[in-house]
Amino acid sequence: MVEGPHFKDGKLEKPLYVTVLHNGVLTQNHIALIGETPHKQVGRYHVHPEKAPIKLQDHHNPDRYRFIWIRELHLPGPEDLGTGPAIGEEAK
């Protein structure tokens, strides 16, 4: 799951956060990334649209990718909390 970065007036307002499941095992949980992920360099953010293509690295080796599933997820917001009692409170 990815929460993309947010830019305002050409400046970073909120960094990118990523959660990674690898073969069903949680390996990264809500980790902030520092922009791109270049080799042996510190990443930087560049202003970009909200949605962009996904790039897969191959390092000039013959790689095959199978079963890569990408789906858009709806992150719950305040409107999804409902109107029921808070946890630990009794309904009135």
C-alpha cells in the first residue's frame, strides 16, 4: 500500500509512505521514503502528478515478472468512521 507524496505550491507537504507485503509477509509497515530510490545516493522529491507509470528495474539482466498485482486502495478517512459508540463505550 502506498500513500503518495503531496505537493503544495511546488513544495513537499507530505512524504510518500509505503507498506509492503512480500509473499504475504509484512516486511515494511508505513515507512516514509525520501523521494526516489537511486543506487548509492540519497533520494530527492520531484514535483509530479498524483498518478504516474510504475517502473520495474532489471539491472540489464534477463528478468521475468509474473503475477504483479496492482490495485488502487481506498484509505479510510473520517467519513468512514461511522456513528456508533467508540471502542470501550456502551451504546446509549
